[in-house]
Amino acid sequence: MQLSDDVIACARIVQAGDPDRFRATMAAPVTARAVLFPLYAFNVEVARAPWVTSEPLLAEIRLQWWADVLDEIAEGRPVRRHEVATPLASVLDADGARILHANVNARRRDAQRLQLTGPADLLDYVADTGGALLWAAARALGSQDEARARAIGTASGLANYLMAVPAFLARGINPLPEMTEQQYADLLDGQLANLAGQRPDRALRIAALSAWRTSALLSRARRDPAAVPQGRLAEPAAISHLRLMWRAAR
């Protein structure tokens, strides 16, 4: 199977904007790549919308554009021609589009530079971003295991968020809410526990390749909290590559 030009364009967006998901998707079967690349390109576009401008109103307009795309898909209306919106419409059904609205709405708080108020607020944010995205991806591949997909996606969302902390700090933004050491430990322990459990169905296993680093990242953040602001969470590239290959082969 060859990927269409639209999907290849999405793959390039993911490669530039989300290298981890690009690597994970390239480890998936080709048929799955045709589904995942448009979804992950959508996520790149939505995630960066609040940060390409310092004007909250302009960021809101960008996010509303994507919300309108999802509405067009959900309502079965013609979808505007766009290098991401067009292939996205071919892999999402109405319910899938509605799932991803949570992702767009969560980014509105980024556009408004709203501070997270506590661990529960942070957990809600990563559930609406990483959790919703992974469930939409797994569902598009044929999974019916919503609870497991959302749990894995939420844990992955938290790991990715912690990885981004140094970039936020460089912008003069403190992205983490106030929390005690015990609250921090409980937050990470809870997400590590959510990664354990029964083996996912095949479709979810493919979608969850994007979470291949999650356990290692959260475990390091739990052992060494200072690694988060100091940007020391990532493991060596060779180990990370082997971990992905092992996950893809299971």
C-alpha cells in the first residue's frame, strides 16, 4: 500500500513537529500510518496554535478554525480543502471528530495563558489532550477499549507535558501547578499504575506505540523530580530506539 500525497504531507508535519509520534507511526503497519498521520498532524497544528502568536484572540481564531473542521466532519458537511483537514476527514467519523473537540478546547487555556490550579487540573488537561488523541487514534484503527486507550493516552500526555517543561520555562512560563511532594508522587504513581493491566487489543497496541517512552519518562520523573525542569528526563537515543522496536514487535 502506498500513502497518498495528502498523508505524506501530514507525515512531514508530524516529522517536523512531533518526532516521537513520527517514529512510533513509522514502526506501525503501513495501513495504520494512513490513519495515524492525519490524526497526529491535526494534533501538531492544534498544539502549536496557541504559541505561534502572543495575541490570545488570534490563537483563539486558529483553534476555532480546527473546531469548525471537526464540526464539519461530525455533521457530515463538506470539509474545507486543506493538507491536514482533508485527509483527517477520511479517517474520522462523527464520533471520532467529537472526541477530538476536547483536544481543541484544552488548548484554549494555553491560548489564554491560564495557570493550572492543581494536580487534578493538570490531569484533566492531559486527559483532554493525550487521552482524547490516543482514544481517537485507537478507535479509528478499530479498537473498542476506550477506558484503556484513554488511560494510556493520559499517562503519555503527562509524560510529554513534563518533557516540555524546560521549553515553557524558557518562555518565562511556569507550566506546573502548585503541589506538594506527596501530590507530585501520587500523580506519577497513579499514571504509572494506569499503564499496567491487561494487554490491549491489537488496534490499541498499534496506536499506543506513540506511548512507548511513557513508563520510562514517568519513572525517572518520579525518582528524580529535578530532572523535569532541568530537561534530563529523556533516556539515551539508542535505548529509546530499542524500546520502540521491542514494543512494535510484540
